[in-house]
Amino acid sequence: MKGIKKISLLLVVILLFASLVACTKSEDGQVVDEGSKVIEQGEENKANGNGDNNYPLEVEDAFGNLVTLEKAPERIISFAPSHTEILFALGLGDKVVGVTSYCDYPEEALEIERVGDYEGVNYERVIELEPDLIVNYGELDADSAKIYEEAGIPVVSYMPESIDEVIETIEEIALVTGAVEAGEELVNQMTQKRDEIVERVKDKEPVKVFYEVWHEPLMTAGAGSFVDGLIQLANGINIARDAEGLYPNYDLEQLIENDPEVYISSMDLPEKTVEAIASRPGYEEITAIKEGRVYLLDGNIMSRPGPRIVDALEIMAKAIHPEAFE
């Protein structure tokens, strides 16, 4: 068995910049949606919403995989920074035994063993850690699925691409891990904050926004992307909505023609500063540059589909409509 499985640059981009499935409740109050369904529980346990009383539990994850858990997981591996943040926010940090090298929040996550990075996953070490649950990001490839199946390790996979899907994913992970009550509390806090932010900006005049994902070549967030959803909720107009793809290249000519009033990027490189962006050739014609409305935001908060996504929305809304928060 190879210890390291290569992953593509595309997956890394998705992990860093990931941007709805309709969620309903069944008659017994369980979350049921197209991404993750409760398939089966012991009859006497259905009414109980937390802890080991929900087990054995069979669920369907966001990619249609049926997964059975005999008991609440005690040793969890997370393969995404966003999933790691969710697990800690649910109070399950002490049960996380493995993460990726990108899992740097909360601070306690830095103390957990790294079992994956840009180069891939150390399968041998994953198996040695004896996890009883892996929380994966994106669809699991066939080779990895076979390895985990042969090792008897349950895997659930999620890839939320909007605030609504993040909330649903939190509910689903809470269910799988036996942390339903903590999940409900977290979701209530997030939805309340989201609604308060949307209420503040909804009556403001929409502002044209450009979000820079990368500079050379210039890349932005298109329609349907994670960032596009944040811009819309913050009552902004994403000028790249007509571009093709979730994260398309964007020509300088297009940028000047569509003339954003707000220019946003992330603090991903030391040399990227507001002054450096403003001094790029041709940028002097852009309204956002003329009016000094260039903002560098925390890329981790802005791009991770986890509990801090409502903080990302607030940061975005304050950049687009600062007057709404005075």
C-alpha cells in the first residue's frame, strides 16, 4: 500500500475557496435532506436527540454513501480545516486524533497529529490511529474508499458550498457524532447572527464588488461559488457573476469595464498590500481604487465553510456597507 496518495491542485483550491440542498424535518424531528439522511435507528432511540442513545445509526452522506455507526465515535479524523472547526465547535475536540496540516483553528487543533497535507494522506498512520470515524471533504476517491473499507473505518463526506449548506453540514456531523444538542445550539447562534447581518444591509443600495482569489493570473469568484453567496447576502453585486465557472480567470479589460466600487482580496501573501493592488497597471481607472475601497480580509475565515462563515459574512458586509454598522 502506498503511504502517500497524491491529490490535485484543483482539490486544494476547492478546499481553500469552497463556496443547497433543501433541508426538511421528518415527522420524528430528524434532519432529512438530499445530502444526508437518517436511514435507520433503534425504535426506542428515535426520540432521543443526543449521545449513544441514537445508535446503532445508519446515515447517507452528501455523496450518497451509506454509513453505519454502532456507537458514538470516540476517535475522529478530519480531512479539512472546516470540518475540524466544526468538530471543535461541537465540543468534540478531545475526540479528534488526526487532522491535515492546514487545520490551524482553533489553536488546540495545532496540537493534533497531522496525517495529511498537500502531498496526500498517510494511510498507514491513519489506520494505526484506529479512528472510528473519518470526516472527509469532497467525494472520496475509489482507492481511498477501498482502503478505509478494508480497515473497517466509517467515512462520511461533505462539501458545503453556501451558508445554508454549512448549517446543514453542521447538523449532519452533529447527528453522526452524537452531538445533536450542541449542534442545535451552534446552528441557532449562526442563523441568528446571519439574519441580523442580512437585516442590517438589506435596504442599502447594492454595491458592485470584485473578489480577487488570485492575481497572476487574475482569478475571481463566479456565480454559485462560496464567496459569491457571501457577496449576495451582504447586499453586494458580484461583477463576475456572468463569468464562466466557479473560480474563473478574469481579464483586466473586464475588470475595468465592470468597474467595481469595492475591491476585496485575502491576506494570503506578505507582498500583497492595499498599496500594491492600487499600483497595478490599469487599476487607477477603477472606482474602488479611486475611492480607497480596497480591503484585504482574512483568507481562512473567508474561505472555510465552517462555523466562522457567519463571521466571514459580517466582515464582507462591513466592507461593502460600512455605514450599516456605524
